[in-house]
Amino acid sequence: MVASKNTVAALELSEAHLISKGGHRSCYRHPSDSTKCIKVLHQPWREIDRRLRDPLRILRRRRNYDENLSEYLELTKLEKQLGDAHSKHFPRAYGFEPTNLGEGLVVDLVQDHNGAASLTLKTFLWENNLTPALEKAIDAFWNFLKQREVIVRDPFPHNLLVKRNGSGENDLQIIQIDGFGYSDFLPFSRMFRGLRNRKLDNRRERMERQMRKHLADIVNGVPPRGKGIVQADNHLDASDL
């Protein structure tokens, strides 16, 4: 079937393109651009269960339910704020494309220097433990957030990727792929540096508590489970996608 001049042909996505599948979205390799991926909601945003159950849904904005739209708005805001430095720790969002599974958000696919998909921090810890090089990369990420006055909502180990930029053990870079933006009802931390830094310190401590739990599991021989773990079929269980 030939698309009309005013119609954009939908991208055909299949299991062969699937990178990860979460509770709300699935992430696929872009069929025509190996540097990008495309995230698709499992349900149209108007039909999402938590929206249908929400008695205040008429008063809320679409971005409260549409995670693709929310991510697009937050990433474009970050890119405007950070300029070229944006790509140090965040993917770029390129807009929306139609697919056979519904509208998808196109973003950078975070890959290691050899083309392999980068591991989540949670999986990286399981495979490599907490090395001095990884600690240095984590410090660089948090220092960047403070210096650039960026608040992130959920910097959890399953929302952070460890990108290998080379074969050396020190060539590591932290990239956040989900959990962007503010969760505060009142935006005081946006206006006052002291509050912003305190919030970032609290969120780093929360991330480090999760890391300590994962490291304790490794010591005790408890297999990795839950969000951010590579499954047997090489898909990622990223339940917050």
C-alpha cells in the first residue's frame, strides 16, 4: 500500500526490534536509524487505567498520563538549558513518529563504543561490582547536576545507564534515561540553590541506598531481580519505561 503525499508511513516494529519492555512502555530499536530507539505506550494515553480511575482526570494535563509526552517535554527543556553539554548525561529527544503499535517517541539509543546497548547501573554492578572507575563516573554525574543546576526526579540504578566510551576501565559515563524533571508541587528548589543542592544530595543518598542493597545481594548470592535487569531473552526489564 503506497502512502499518500500527506501521510507519513508508519514504522513497522516487531519483537526483533525490542530492547526493553516495562509496565507502561516498550522500547524498540529504530528500524531505519541504528543510533536511535523509539518508545511506545502499551495503551493510548486516554485509555490508561490510572487515568480512568482518576476522579480528577478532567483537570489534569495530558503529560500527567502520557509518559512519552512528559519525557519529550523534559528532555527538550534540558537541552535548551544545557546546550551541547546535554549529551554528557542525557539522551536527546527527536519528536514523535507513527508506528504499527501507536505513536512512538524517538530518542538517542545509548550504546557502548562497540555498538552494544549500554547496561543499567543495576546490571553493571552485578557484572562488575563497584569499581573506582564507576565511582568516579557517578561522582561526575552528580557534580554535573549541581554545577548545571539540574534537578532530576528518579535517578535510580535502573534509570541510569553506564556507557563504555572505550576499552579502558576508566572510560565510563553515566546517562540517565528516565525519571527526569521535578516532582515538587511548589518549585522552591528551582529558585534557591541551597534547597536544590540539598534535594540533589538526598536523591543521591537514595540512589546509593539502592546500590548498597544490590551490592549486599551480590555478596549474599541473591540473583538480580526486578527493574533494570537483563533477562534471559536479552530484553531489559525496565518497569518504569
